[in-house]
Amino acid sequence: MIKVVLLGAGNVATHLFNAFDEAKNISIEQVFSRKESSLTSFEKKTAVTTSLENLKEADVYILAVKDDAVKNVIEKIQYKNGLIVHTSGSVPLLKSAKNNGVFYPLQTFSKNTAVDFSKIPLCIEADIDENLALLHQLANSISNSVYEISSEQRKSLHLSAVFVCNFVNHLYSIGEDLCQENKVPFEILHPLILETARKASVNSPASVQTGPAVRNDQKTIDFHLAQLNKADYSKIYTLLTDSIQQKNG
Ligand SMILES: NC(=O)c1ccc[n+]([C@@H]2O[C@H](COP(=O)([O-])OP(=O)(O)OC[C@H]3O[C@@H](n4cnc5c(N)ncnc54)[C@H](OP(=O)(O)O)[C@@H]3O)[C@@H](O)[C@H]2O)c1
């Protein structure tokens, strides 16, 4: 049985809790959060605390706190003997701390949107082989997709994720605005969104690029730019058009 203490009560902590709760070989010993009010959904199932000085014994302490707080929390719980890991894509392995690692789930999590953890890639890293072996065991208990990824690799993976997830989602949101302005239901675009994502995941995305930019259909591009009435949307359109054209010669 692997004993786990979860630190944080937000999006990632909630989904990790649910996944660990279903795994037969993992016992969630405690959940920590600064605010008592954040712990109400956990306290019926396990022990909870608002004090970092009051953590129970565990094999692994998993920090699912905001990136800026990771270093500080790791330093405060150095009195514990277990392995301490964080779940951030952008924070490197903390070399100064003992028994330190990373348990980064490469997915977008919102508290109230269910996920199938078995399909979520888990990127693990640890200071020593023994800790890495423990993380393999923990990760394999909830996911079928486990990768050893170094801090250096994780930096570029996180940057890629910002492009393929956060930026793409912002573009969806612009698409939704344009639909709303013209009283077109955004759902009409759902099959296009899904097919674009499907194609990009079974091909090199550059090889399946379509649209006026890659065709160099200048009249259509000018027509689109004339329709955009927000300066930042026009800038994004021009920047992406130029980038597509440069990439495709
Ligand atoms: N959401 C995602 O899609 C995603 C995906 C992969 C990895 N991650 C990583 O997972 C971690 C958590 O992200 P999240 O989306 O779960 O964030 P979140 O929902 O905003 O939750 C953040 C948690 O951090 C706690 N916190 C904030 N400042 C703190 C401090 N100074 N000391 C202790 N706890 C503090 C918050 O507690 P309070 O309520 O007390 O403020 C809250 O429980 C981050 O490192 C993030 O990069 C997120």
C-alpha cells in the first residue's frame, strides 16, 4: 500500500484524489489546504488539516498548489521523511531539497469536469532511482501512460502545452464571440473542432494545415481582416497568417 498525503484542494488535487481513491494499492492519508472551507468535500473520506506542521506520515507528499507556492511549501515540509513531489509543468526539480520529485499530469483539469485518469500522461522525475521507482509504482496505479521526463524536457513540454491547449482554447473563444455577434450557434463548429484535433493527433499538424493562409488566398484574407472589428483579433489573425505562410514557404 502506498500512503499519500495531498497538499492543495483545487483542480488537480480534486482529480488526483478521485483517481487515488479508486486505486486499490493507494491510501490517501490526509488532504491539506490553507482554508478549512476548501476541505469540506474531502473530510468525509479522509483526514484533513490546514496546518503544514500537522502532516501525517506518508510515502509520498503530492503538492498540487499554485506554481509560485511550490518551493516555499517544499521547504516547509522538509521535516517529513517521505518523497515530496509537485505537479507543475513549469517548476524544475528542486535540487536543494531531499527526497524530491515531480508528478506532472499532462492534461487540462477543471474541478467539475470529469476525467479518465487512466488515459492521462503522467510525467515523472525524481532525485534518486529509489524515488523514481516509487513514482513509477504510484503513477502506474492510476494511469496507463507514464513517462520519465527531465526538468529540461518538461519546460518545453509545458511551453508546447500552452500553444496546443491554452492558445487554441483562446482561439475557440474568439470563434465563439464572432458567432455570437452574428447570431450563429457555436455548436455548428463543434465537429470542426473535434476533426481538427483528431487529424492533428494522427498526423504531423503542419502536414494537414488548411485554410486561406496556406493556400495564399489573399482576397479571402483581406475580406476576413475587413470583418474583424477588434484590434487584437486583427493582430492575431495577421500574426497567425504570417506564421502559417512562413512555415509553409
Ligand atoms: N489545472 C490544470 O489544468 C493543471 C494541469 C497540470 C498541472 N497543473 C499544476 O497543478 C498545480 C495546481 O494547479 P490547480 O489548477 O489545481 O490550481 P488551483 O485549482 O488554483 O488550486 C491551487 C491550490 O493551491 C493552493 N495554494 C495557493 N497558494 C498557496 C500557498 N501559498 N500555500 C499553500 N497552498 C496554496 C490553493 O489553496 P487556497 O484555497 O488556500 O488558496 C489551492 O488549493 C499547479 O502547479 C499547476 O501548474 C495544473
